[in-house]
Amino acid sequence: MHDDIQEILLSEEVIQNKVRELGKQLSQEYEGKNPLCICVLKGAAPFMADLVRRMEIPLEMDFMAVSSYGAYTQSSGVVRIVKDLDTPVEGRHVLVVEDIIDSGLTLSYLLELLRGRNTASAKVVTLLDKPTRRTTGLKPDYSGFEVPDAFVVGYGLDYAEKYRNLPYIGVLKEEIYSV
Ligand code: PRP
Ligand code: MN
Ligand code: MG
């Protein structure tokens, strides 16, 4: 285990079993629909990469990068698009792939934007859900795990851009972020 991690919340095996389960469920849901899976950079990249390999149906992948104005903890709900999709989404079934939903601001904005482009459907799959931090009415359509309001990193989730490559999800030691 990494020195900066206090405890492992979700092991690699637990994560991969869940990803397999979600992949199976989504394969049934999106059979014949050629969904466009949209990865929200950067946190969702590892989950997206694993999830699409567990979806045994034709699908397409695209990537978006967004950034909240101001400090993350006092986000205004205004999201700036840093990298837009390459793919037109009109009439498409889009599935937004996220690593975690916190306040729900990022996704509320994204879903509104996508639906404004006349998608056939726009749904969300998130690996982690932190409902206690929600400030919007957003509910994921598919969710892997509910997590407590702890500082979690790994499997895409960062602290100051670090720890994204950990194969598990762990709680960061307080001394790392409280300096
Ligand atoms: C994190 C996370 C989600 C978002 C969730 O991304 O990956 O995308 O915040 O927060 P919200 O529900 O309060 O909007 P972040 O902005 O840290 O960028 P990153 O994915 O590049 O780490
Ligand atoms: Mn993110
Ligand atoms: Mg981040």
C-alpha cells in the first residue's frame, strides 16, 4: 500500500468485480443502441477504460474535459468546457462516465448541455457516489458504490493530480492534505 494512504476502502478486486457487473448491466441496456460513452477527463479515465472492455456490444468512445470556475470547494456551478466532444450527439444515446459524483454540479451542467444538443438519451454511470455532499438534485442512473465523506483517492481520483494510478481506492492520510 502507498505510504500516503490510511486505509483501503475498495480493493482492486472489489472494484473490478463491480466494473464487470456494471458492464454486463449496461450491455443489456444499450444492446443495439451503439451508445456514445463519454469519459469526463481526467478522473474517469481508468474507470472508462475498464468499463468499456466489459461492455460486449458495439459502442463508441469520446472524451470531454471540463473545469469549474474558482476553487473546487466553493464551486459556483459554472463549468467551463476545456475540451468538447469530437462526435455530434444529436439522436445518439450518450452515457456519461464519471469516477465520482460529489456536489453533482459538473454532471448537472454536462447533462443539460448534452440534452440541449438533442440526444436520444443522456444517462450517467458513476463508480462512486458521495450523496452526503450533494447540492443538486442529481442522481446517477447507474452507480457502483456509495462512499462516505472521506478524502478518497486512487483509480482515477486525485489529490493535487497525484494517486490517479493506484489500482485501488483508499482514504488519504490527513497529514497529506492538512498542511
Ligand atoms: C472531480 C471528479 C468529478 C467531479 C465531481 O473532478 O472526477 O468529475 O470532481 O464533483 P462534483 O460532483 O462536485 O461536480 P475534478 O474537477 O477534480 O477533475 P479531475 O477529474 O481532472 O480530477
Ligand atoms: Mn473529474
Ligand atoms: Mg480532481
